[in-house]
Amino acid sequence: MQLVINGQPKEIVELSSAAKIADLISYLGLKNDRVAIEQNGEIVSRSSWAEASLQSGDKLEIVHFVGGGLS
């Protein structure tokens, strides 16, 4: 599957044409509770990742939250 992730073209052969956003998150090894996803300019709610289909050519922005700061 051909995707553009954070502006970088990627071919991910491990994802089938029936892949969902949840499958991509799992494949990338990201923690569900620390990620926000935008698909083709639309934010995808975490509750719909298991149903949100990926299509070859999709443009995804993935933001991964990290902890830290001053104590």
C-alpha cells in the first residue's frame, strides 16, 4: 500500500487493501493513547480507527505525544 505519512511517501507491503488505521498504528508500533491521526485533511477519532479504511495514496499526519517538561 502506498501512503504519505507526515509528508514522506511510504510503501507498506505488509498492509492489505482492507487495512484500517488501527492496523497501521499497530504496524508502526505506536501506542494508541499517545497518537493523533489526520487522514486526507480530516482528523480521525480514536474510537473509529478500527473501522476507518486506508486507501493507497492516502495522506496521513501522525502526531505522537511525549511526556516531559519542567518539574
